[in-house]
Amino acid sequence: MNGNPAFRPADLPNSILLSYPSVVDHVPTREALVRRANELFEFIRKGQVTPYIGGRYALADAARAHRDIESRRTSGKLLLMP
């Protein structure tokens, strides 16, 4: 044994994830990213998707916005306003 414990993924609690996909797993190139972003903005323009704005913070309050996210006091998107 090399010091690493052996386990079966099925033995782990359901709350444990073994991998965390990132945007590159779904959008592998810049061209794909731009295309998908344009598709999303078109859905928003047409009213097919409505983003939920959970809060607006002055740019000077960015630290407070971050604390609110960390404490899970927020939902939706948060906007930092200049």
C-alpha cells in the first residue's frame, strides 16, 4: 500500500462530488463561448430568459457583496454598480 486509502466511489455519501465541471468542460473554445453568450443575450432580448437580480451594490461595497454571498444571504445575480 502506498499510503493512500482505497475506497469505492459508491461508498461515499451522496453529498460528496468527485469532480467539479468548469465552463471549459462545456465551452471548449473562445468561439463557442462567444456563440453561446450571443445566444443567451438574444434569449434575454426576446424575453425568453429573465435573469433574477438578487441585489445591487455600489462598487465601493464590493466587500460587503462578497460577504453576503459567502454567508448565503443572497440569491440570483448580484450587480456591482459604478
